[in-house]
Amino acid sequence: MKKNSRKPLLLVLAGAVAAGSLWVTPIVDVHAAAVKKVQAAAVTPVPVTITKGIQQVVRLVPELSKRHVVYIGEVDGPGVSGVAIAFAESAKDPNPNGDRAVFDPTTGDLLILELKPQKSEKPATLTDAQASTKAVAFVTGLQNIGNTYQSREVVTKDGLTTVRLVRKINHVSLDDAYDSFVTFDSTGRLIGFRNFNGKSHEKLIAASFPPATRAISSQQALQRYNESKPLELIYLLPENAPNDKRVEARLVYLVKDGIISQSHTGSALDAMNGKRLLDLQPSVQTVNLNGTGERWSAMSDSQAADLVRWLFKAEPGKLPLVSFEEKREDGSALRYFIWGYFRQDAANADKQYELGMFPDTVKPEEKKHLMLVTNAKTGEVLRFVSKDEVQKNGKLDKKRDWSTAEEALRRLLPTGPNPILLSDVGNEQTTLITADMVVNGTPVYREGQRLEEGMYTISIQGMTGAIEEFTVNRPSDMVFQQASKSIPQQAAVNQLLKSYPLELTYVHMIHPETGAVTWKLAYDLSFRQTKAHCFCGGEQKMDATIQVDALTGKVTVKE
């Protein structure tokens, strides 16, 4: 009979764990381990740091002292990576996917604790105050470095109570969103802990932070905040509003310079001098373009070729052409016209994803792809793309590129003067111009619009000055609320501060090149301290996370 070569996961009673006492079977995939009992590749000792981390957790959660420790191995994300162990109830049938913990592999600090909640016929739900006290005690007990925490949010859902804790130094909260979350079940048992990559365990030196005693008073901060005009009025379109249906643009006040692209709100004030932390120079130009009112549309192959030739100055020539219609979820349809040579077995619908990918058999002078996308019902231009590998000599000329973009824009804009916000968000190799409307002196944006997107987006090839991509994302029928009915900005600021008063906080400024962090004392909206929100989104043109309705003054938060 052949011997079984599998080696079981080693189990040790949690209460008896001692440094260097475990020998383990490392398993790469936690889920695979639970299902397949993966064969051991080697036998290695448990790191001393992890053993100390286990001992620390057991001291704080005594019920785990009678459990068996199952060393699982390294786990990677999502969000937290480290070394995982399981607390098994039975030595005969361990379940690595049951109660478990994840520790930092270098320091042994606890990153995640997940225990199964217990059910009770008579739930003993903790009050917010009780949950906060127990959560602070647990997180404080995890450390010996003197960090302090404050409960900022208690949420009860589906019988579970979760407390969000923020770090404090010099009695001032930190803005860095490395919060700790502690969860209790309906019986009041601590069953969960979550921390982002162990940041709450780092030692903070109070003397390295600007002293709070030097800050201007809250009254002075409020005055400076009002004087800084921290909000801006815009027309906001729904994120997924269709281009071919009537759309209402709402009048809203948004926080100037947003809150997502920085580690703090864009309107935060330096607590030492009352000046804005951000001193951004406007990169947007307001240009009054005289539109020609030309009606550009394409319903047939020949019309599409003429449009590409006369509007975008691109020549299809004798390149092969395919055209097809594609239905969208909202019931509308797009028509694609695609010129060029593709791999022989490429489906027509896939060619839009293979622009710029040329078969080896294509001659150098034929390495060109063109694509025109229109509204299938009206023929209205929505997008143009040109991918041309034919070698041309030239150099970047921003003035030339602006002229090219403005010429194309004029031919798509309504007849007469059109106030437009133009911005070049390109680089030293290419010009990328975004164009947005202005109505009654107020800019118009879509919610969720990226920095590199506009109602019109024009990408210019840096060497030749030719249009490489042109996108139209402008609803054809827009209705605008009357700007004359909007409340004054000061009234909007007052409403915002009722919801999120200014708070003294430490904000971290990140050096764009080195990544070094500098802490500054600031007065900022208490939004970050009130909401579990991470300043980790992409670069958005307008950050609509916090909105003040310009007609009613109602403050809303999109999370």
C-alpha cells in the first residue's frame, strides 16, 4: 500500500503558543487549502514576530486561548497582505477559512481579525458608548507605542456593531484615513478588527508635529474660510445621461478643488496663517468660439468617408471599410465605420479594440486605422479615432495644436458665440484638449467626469499636429435651472458648515516626486472625520462627493 505523502497542518493550542515553537506547512492559497488540503512543500518555523502577535491577540480575546492555531501562510489582498493563521475549534478537522487573523509579516502587528458571530435568543446589543469604550480598549491594547484613538462613528447593521476609530496626536485627529474598525456581534462579543496595512501601529512622535497651541482661533479660521470663497457654482449633469435625450442640469455648489484628489478637502486652511493649503493656478482658459452651425452627420459609408475627410482631415483612401450597428443597454444604438487592415479572423465588432494593431503582412504605407462612431438614429458624430504608424517628421507645436482643435470645434458648435472652457491636460509628447460649455457664466460638467475628459475631448498627435481622437460627450437637449434663483455662496457655505463644521486636524502633504509626508496643522471640514471616506479616487474634473443644492441649500454626500 502506497504511503500518503500529505502532511497535515500543524495545530497548537493558542494558549500555549511560545516564540519559535511552531513548525508549519506553508500554503499559498487560503481557499485552496480549505478545500484541497494542499500538499506540504516544506516545513518552516513560524516567525517569532507572528507568534508574539498571536499571544497578544489571545490576551485581549481570552476565549481564543482554548483554540488550536493553524498556520496558513501568506495571503495577498484585497486591501491587506500578510501572514494568516486560523483559530480552529477542533484539532481533528481544522477549517482554515473559519475564525482567522492576518498579521504583518515583519512586525507581527494584527491587521485583520475575523471571528464568526454567535446568535443569542436574548441579544445583548451594546450601546454606542459601550461599543466605543470596548473598541478603544482593544485597539490600545494591541499597541505599546502610546498612540491614542477616538471613536468617530458607530454603525449597527444586521445585528453587528462596528466602531470606526481615528488616530490622534497632541489631542488632534489625523486626516490620513488609516482608520481602525472594530466589530461586535449581537451578544457583545468582539468578532472583528480591520486596519489598512498596519498604519495604525506606526509610532508617531508628538514633537515632530506642529504644536496645536500655535493655531489661530476657530473664530479666526471661520472668518478666513468665508473670505476664501470655498465653493464654486456649476451646472451638473447626471453621470450616465444619454446624449440623445432631454437632460436636466442641476445647479449645485461644490467644494473648490475637490476632496478626492488631495488627502484633505481643497478648501482646507493652514491653521498657522489662515491661508489655503492649496494654491492652485487656474489652467483653464475661457474662450468665446464662434460656431459655424454646420450639420455633420453620417448614415452611409460614403457620408462617413466624406465626414472623416472634411471635418477631421483624415484620408480613408482605398483602405477596406466595415460598418455595423451596436445596441446599447439604454435602447439606443451606435454605428461604427472602421477602415484599415486587421488580423484575418477578427470579428467586425472586435476591431474597435484592435485599433493600432497591424498584421505583419501589412505594408508600411498601409498601417493606418480610422474609426468613426455615430448615433445610429441621427448620424450625429460621437467619436473619431486615427491610428497611423506611417513615419512622419515633425515636432510638438502647442500653438498649432490649439488652432487645429479650435477649428474642428467651431464646425461642431451652434452658430454664433459659444463660451467654452478649454484646458490642455496633455504632456510634452502630445496635446490633449478638453472643452466644456459655459451657460449664463456657469460651467457645465458631468458628474464623475475625469480630468482628461470634456464635453469635447481632442487628442492631437504630437509630431504631425493631426487629430488622433475626437470625442463628443454633449447631450443634444439640455435643460438648465435658472441661475437667478440660486442662493448666495455664503448661504451655501453656512449650510455646509452646519453639516460639517471646521475642525482642527493634522493633514498629510505628500511630495509629488519623493512621496515624503509632511504633516501640517489645518482647519478642514469635519467630513473626513465624520465619514469613513478615503481620499484615493482618480483625478476628477469636479469632485461631486459633497454637494450643496444651489436652489434649496440641501447638503448631500455621495459615497
